[in-house]
Amino acid sequence: MNNQVVRCDDCGRSTKMALQVRKYGQGMQETYFECEHCTKKYTCYVTDERARKLQKKLRNEKNPVIKFQLQAKLQERMIKLKRELMDSV
Ligand SMILES: [Zn+2]
């Protein structure tokens, strides 16, 4: 997967972005990674059924205008889901 190296905001050291997926109720999935030094968790994005459907549509869509609209919709959805998840923990 993605082995990008990022700097942890918490401890200031470099850590690999080893992405992991955690599942929640109602088909919600969180993609995240943890700092390998201080185990601080960073949420990359959160999806649910609807968001994944949008992702799929987006991959198959050829029209750039529609693609752009789908992208915006997906972004909005994922921001909302992330906020909901953050509030619930
Ligand atoms: Zn850290």
C-alpha cells in the first residue's frame, strides 16, 4: 500500500503512513494510520455505503464535468462522516 513518510504533529518524528481500516456500524469504514513512535492516530478518511458508491461511480465516469460534481459530493460526504465519527468517540 502507501508507504509515504510523514511527520507526526504530536512527537515531531517521521513515521510511515501504514494505512489501516477499521469498521464501524452502518457500513462505516475509517482509514487511518498511527504514528509508529507515539501511536497517535490520524484519520485519513471515513466512508460509508453511499460514499463508496460515489467512489465507484467516480472511477467509471468519463465526463469531466460530472466527475467534478461527483468528487465534490464525495468530499462533502466524507467530511460529514469524519465529523460524525470524531463526535462519537
Ligand atoms: Zn508521534
